[in-house]
Amino acid sequence: MMRSMLLIAALIDSMSVSAEMHRWTDADGNIHYSDRPKDEIPEQVVGREDRLKAETAARAAKQRRKAADEARQLARIEREFQARNNVASSATLASCDEARQVLHTYKTAGLLYTDATDGGFRVMRLKERQDLVKELSHDIKTYCSS
């Protein structure tokens, strides 16, 4: 008797799992699932398998978007790293003595000139000069042992 009641309960429970689901989209474009139709909103009846496929596809799309975002972010970080290395590598290409001489010139010269966008020269601003001195000092400390 107890076994037959358990079997009947299991059958009833499994019937609720295989019931049809109603899929509907709200005004914001969000997809909802329910066991009965939503009034006044177009609906599409889908089985449990279709719902699982849709959820799996949505998860896969989200993972692809996340992976693409991470790849773009990694590429951006790599570009920034390369840009910083290009600045630092200029100090390694020249000898440490030359770099120290250039630093001395940056610190003691009256005016420094730099290339202008029109092909001529312009006087370097104080902030630019300070940034160059700071950057070159850092490079010398980093790449020159003595």
C-alpha cells in the first residue's frame, strides 16, 4: 500500500515538471516564464526543453560577451604597457652616461625647445620639462645600476 502511494506521488510530481511553460516578454523586453498565459501580452508556448535551450544559449552569449570584454580590456592594458615600455626603452637604448647628460641639460638649460605641430619649434612649458626630468630620473634609477 505504501509503495503504491509513493509511486502515485512520484508520477504526479513528474507530471508537473513536464508541464508546458508560457514565455512572454514585458514592456522592457525582459523574457518571463510562467505556468499560465500573461494577459494582453503576446506569448509563445514552449516546452521545458526549449526553455532550457534558451537559458543555455543566453548563458553562453553572456559568457562570450564577458570573454570579449576581458579580451578588449587585456588588449588595452597591453597597449598601455607597451606605450610605457617604449618610453622606458628609450633610456636603455642610450648609454647611462648619455642619459645622465641629457638629464643634466634638462635641469640646467635656460629654455628647452620641442617640435611644434606646424613643423617648427616651440618653447617647452615648465610642466612638460618637469615631467621629462621626473621620467628620465626614474628611467636612470631603473636601468642604470651605478
